[in-house]
Amino acid sequence: MKRLLAPALALTVAACQRPAAPPAVCPLPATSSGASADADAPAAALVTRLREFERNLPNARLQGLVASGFITHAASVTTAYEVPANTCVSLVALGTGGIRDLDAHLFDPTGDLLVEDLETDAHPTVQLCASSPRRVYHVLDAYEGSGAYVLAALLTDRAGLATVARVLGGHPGVAAGEGGARSEVERRLNELRDGIARRGFLPVGEPTRTDFPAAGAVRVPLIVTPDRCYTVAAVAGGNLRDVDLRLYDPQGELAARDERPSVDATLQLCPPAPGTYAVEVRARGGDGMAVLQSFAADAAALGGSNALWLGERVAWGAQAMALEDVVPAVTRDLAALGYTPTRDAQGNGAVQSLGAGESREITVRAEASKCTAIAAIAGRGVSGVSVEVFDARGDLLARGRRQGAATVSVVCPTSAEELRVAIAAQSGTGSVMLRTLQASAVPAWAEGVDRVAVSDAMADAWTRAPGRWRVEGAPEKLRVGAGARRTREVSRAAGECVRYTASAGRGLPWLSLTLRDERGDRVQSATGEGSAVVVRCGASAERLQVELRSDPVNAAEVDALLTRSTRHENGSAP
């Protein structure tokens, strides 16, 4: 190894004579000054650029040249570097004009990748922070061209990384971890970054760390343009075991979300117009931290919204996850309601490809004296599935109720039946799987009640499950229509949410469901064809009146079921 000195910068340079393999490792020597120039000193143009960077970075200190030399096309140079304690460092590589594309990678001593810069330019920059001394290995790749290079270290604080990135240009790679060893958060964030980089997504800015001493939420702005598609990731650390993401548009409407019970959350969006969105990171339980990172890709090259695969797009409702990723979760949720997959192959697990507005009919078998759940599960690109179940005569038996990726209908026949299930994509195109699952017995309250009303009330349990609602007692059978109004005096406990669901029989009359306070003033109401739902929450206890009628009130008489469910206002079950 031969040391080269650049007196104009008063920096010590370590130049490595590189054998063919393996590449030499050049540690950063102590800083010295007053030495004379050497014929092998780094290219003057690169030294001048470093001076310019230093002048434009008031919050960064140029520690020195870590390495310099000549690199040829497709060659690599590995250099060791000691990161000082309680420091953030940017390792900047610069190449002369003959080098059109340099890539940089940073590894820990175990060989795990910490961060990389794969931008198409000749100034790759990798950045990380360490709370204790840390050795890392910088690997420089000449992706296109040959020429001289220098590798310099810029020391700053965490806030200064953004300044370094802005002055250097491009999208430097930033490691999220701060510890002396590579953190689990770093590993998961880098795995995500590496995966989506293959689809054209590159980091936007540096990761943002948020500490959560307890459950709570933080919002961060995200500036978007319609020519780009965006991925937002939240990676949890510490004792935080469940983190969710929500994305709100400039009008405050929910545009995308990922609320799976997971330590990581990811969502994607291709915005229709420029604006500032709000990213909400929510810690569901435990204490710890979450690192938020945004990525962007060219919308035209990616293929727009139909090419997205992470999170749920609320604005247009298309399912983003593939069927193989969705089906197990739907099966688990139905199992929690007492349903197990049937062994009958007919209609069970059949996958249908649906175009926009296309409808398909599938025959399924329902066993006697048992309730069968028929779930139509939407795959990627489908915004939702409508489900209707008919008997052999063509009479309607059940409608589907949608929650997330699945629409579920329930039938409870007294004798075995062959049923026709009509499914249709509400919008979008893609694959839909039909699964049949079975409960052990028909509930006692279904005796003598119209089958459609029973089916609707049973399917309503599917929509309640994610909100942790608990049914209070059995549904009550009420006769409405012909001018009748049915009312009940009820109470709601402090800090409690109460939900009332009305389900009618065949013919699907319009129902009106209203909650009134003690003075008789309307506080909540809803109408719907065949069913209606109202929800009331509050910190203080109150007396309420529930009013159920047909709409219009003088419509033909029909039986309806009224179901009451409750949960705590914070979302947990009572």
C-alpha cells in the first residue's frame, strides 16, 4: 500500500494497489498535513469537486479521503472504514468523466448489506449513523466506463444527511439503524428496498424514525406528483409488535392503508394529481420505534395502479395482494367465527377470472341443518365481488356482505341443497376464489324466520369481526311495514360503542334505522335495501331509543331481525 498526500485539502489519502482478487481493504489513516504532492495524487478535478461540496455543506465536516485510485469497467474496490461513535457519515465516491455509472454498497463485517446507491450516476453516496464505533466495508462497482475515483467521508448529524443528499443530488442510500451492530430494522428495511428496487422504486429522502412509548399515531407529509407511483413502508423495532399505515389525500380522505397485524406495514399509491398527502404511522401495542421510508417509481414505466401489489387502495378499492396471500387470512377470520373449510370439492377453492362487470355462476352444495359460509375472495386488481345465492327454483336465498378482500354470504338449509352462486367483479379485473366453509349447527333464533333475513344476519357477523364487535344476545324478530314503527328503549355505557343492524327477508324492502336521544332528537340514522346499520359511540353514558320501520313506512309487511353489538370506543371488545 502506498500513501498519497493532497496538501491543498490537508487530507491524508490511502491509495491501494489492488491485486486482481480479492480487492484490497484500505482503512482510513490518521489526518496529517504539510506533506508534498505526489505524482499519483487523485485527479485534480475530483479534488476541486470535493472542495465545492465542503463549501456548500456548512453542517458537514470533510473528514478525509478514505481511498482513491483507478477503476476499470465491471471492476470492484473494497475499502474498510471505521465509523466514529455518535456520528452520521456520508461516504461519497466521485469518478472522472470516463466513468458514466458507479454503484456503491455498504456491508457490515458479517457480510450483510446495510445500504446501497444504485442510481445511474458517477457519484454514489451511502449514509448511515452509529451510536458506537462501527467498522463497515464500502464496495465500489464500475457499472459503466473506466477512470479515476476518490472516496471521501463527510461527518454530520442526522439532520445533516438531508443537506448532503440535496447538495450531491440523486437519491443516496441511507441506513436506518444506529447501533454498533446491524439492527433488525435495518435488515428488514433493506430487504424491502432491494425487492422493490427491482420494480423501479428508489428511496425518496432519508428514513424518518418515530419513537412510541405507548400506542399512538404520528402523521408525516408526503409530496406527490401524478407521474410517479409511491411505496411507503413502516418498519417497527423495540417492543413494538404491530404497526399500521394509513395514507390520506389532500382533502383528508383515506386513500390507502395497511392494517394487518404485523411488525411492518407497506402501502402503495399512484396519485391522480399533485399534492401533499399525509402518512399516518400508528403503533397498536407495546413500546418501541418505527422507521418510515418512502420510495418512488416512474408511473409509466411501472404500469400505473394496476401494477401495484402492496396495501389496500381505498380510493378505488382494488385489491392489491395476490390470492395466495389473501386466502389464508380470510380462512383464519372465518374460523374465528366457527367456520371450517368443507371437504366437498365442488365449488370449493374454484378460481374464476373475472373481467370488468363480468358475472359467473358456480354450483355449490350446502349440507342439511348446518350453516354454510360462501366466501368470494378477490385477488389483485379486483375492487370487490358481489355475491348472490339462489335455490334450484331461482329464488334468492342470500346476499354477500363485504369486508376487506372477501364477500361472504351464509345459508342455513334444513335439508341438503344444490345452490347457484352468482359472483361478479364490482370493478377491475382479476382472479376470484370461491370457498365454502361450514359451521356446526343452525342457531336457535333462526327458527321460523325468513331465510334471507337469517342469511343477512349471519353474514353481518363477517363485517363485525375486524371491529371486535361482540353480539349482545340473540337477534330480535320484528314485523315492520303497513305503517308500523318498532321502537326499543336502550342504554349505552360510558366509553362504549353500540351498533344496531336490521336485516329483512326476501323482497329486500328498504329499511330505516334511527337512534334518538332522551329528548327524542335524532342522533344517528341509516337506510338501506334489505339492511341498515347505525353506530353510536361516546365517552358519556346515555339513554337511547332505537326506531325501526320500512321506507316508506306504509310498505308491505315483512319480518326483520334486529341485532345489537358492542365494543369499547378504543376498538377492543368489552
